[in-house]
Amino acid sequence: MYGQEYTKTTFKLAKMNLAIRGIAADLGDYAANTFTDDRHKDLKADFIMANPPFNQKDWRSENQLTDDPRWEGYDTPPTSNANYGWILNMVSKLSSNGVAGFILANGALSADGTEGEIRRKMIERGLVEAIVILPRNLFYSTDISVTLWILNANKKARVVNRNGEEIHYRDREKEILFIDMRQMGEPFEKKYVRFTDEDIRKVADTYHNWQREGHTETYTDMPEFCKSVRVNEEGGIADKGFSLVPSKYIEFVNRDESVDYDTHMKELQSELADILRQEAISRESVLNVFKSLGYEIKL
């Protein structure tokens, strides 16, 4: 396992945590800034998992890192936000068959300008495999809804032998899977949400079935849950400005369409009239009680 940590205390904690679990790791010789002092310049990883800082501002000076090899083939990420700096850092570390999973603030899905250009190139090069929108209150560190990105350096058709099983992947270079998990999960510690084993299994099965040959029998687009979208189809990702916002593609059911508003309004008016009649009767009864006691009340 390879990694890097900027904060000295966390760097020591990470090394201790890995050692306790018997995990061989290289976190570099010292704590360092990933952008200005990359401790793994030549690393090519098969799997990357990360939770980078969200919307980090002033992460480089105006003239700093403008020709960094990690952005080669892309525009230099803007100084105002490091989100795409983190993304391209991970892209540069992927092996030829590497897969990356990381979470970021939702704004990265549709940011325009330089970030939009970087996202467009990533999509056109077939790097983005899946976008999973997560519910609020899932993390202790933030209550906002965030996004899980899955990048894949090889979305071509191929056969992989994994644990003795042959997995036949289909060509997905021009497709992206969108999943919405915001309605999933169960209450946890009063104010938080956590996914059940069934939730995780459902999403994992959906993702793997979509990846593989024969997916037309095992995978189905589902309103309010998942949608497979081609980059260049009508109404597809290119048509929508290369936005990766799931709600632009996943179908949402309009439950108001089946409502007969005239009938419903008449029912509400009848109920309201009944309530007003009951209130009038109650008021008259109260006035009569006071009159019987010798009091005259004028309203």
C-alpha cells in the first residue's frame, strides 16, 4: 500500500495504524505536500482509494506547477480549487488496468471553465466509469451529499481471471453508469446515515452486472436509482455539456401526474367546510354556556 500525508501527526498515526494491521506500506520518508513534494512520482497503481480535501483553495501559486507532468494532456487545474488537481494526480498514478475510487464535493460534477475542459477530456478518453451520488449525513466530517467517482483506465472488452473465475468485460469506453443512493441507508447514531449490507450489495451487483457481457439480461436502468448513458447519444453526456450530475440522466418519477386536481380540490373544500361547521357549532355551545352563567359575550 502506498500513500502520502501532509500532516506530521496524521502521518505517524497512519504508519502505526497500518503496522498494527500487518499491512506493508510505503508512505514516503516524511510527511509532505502531495502537489509540491510527490513522494511517489513513478508509482502506477492497480487500485486507488482516496478522500481528498474538498474545494481546496490557493493550493498552488499562480505560476507554480504549471508544467507538472501529472497534468500532461490536460489543462492545468485552477488555483481557485484543487478538486481537479487531485483527480489528475490520481489519473497519473493509474496502471494500464488501474481503477480509482474517490469522493469529492458535488460541485466537481458540473464545474465549468478549466475544470469543465479537464472533465470533458477525461470523458472523451473513456476514463470515467461510474458516478455515484451519496446521501447527506453519511460522514462525521460533513453533512452534505457528496459524490463517489470511479475511474477506470481500461474500459475495453477483455477477459480477466480473478480468483479462478473468468470475468468477461464488455466495451464501455463510450458509456458511464450513474447511480443515486440518496434514498438508501438507515438511521445511525441519531443524526447520521449508514448503508446496510443489502444496500451495498445492490449497488455492487448493479455496477458489476453493467460492466460485463450479457448485461442486457442482468442490468436494467431503474428510475430514481440508475441509468447507463452513452457519451454521444441524443440527450447523452456530450449533449448536456459533459456534466456528470446524475439527476440530469436518471429518470425521476413525477408522482403528481396521477393526481386529479379538480377532484382532490373538491374533497379538500368539502373537508374544510365540515371543519368550519364544526367550529361554528362549538363556538355557539361555548357562548350558550356563558349565557347560562349570566355573562354576555360579544364577538
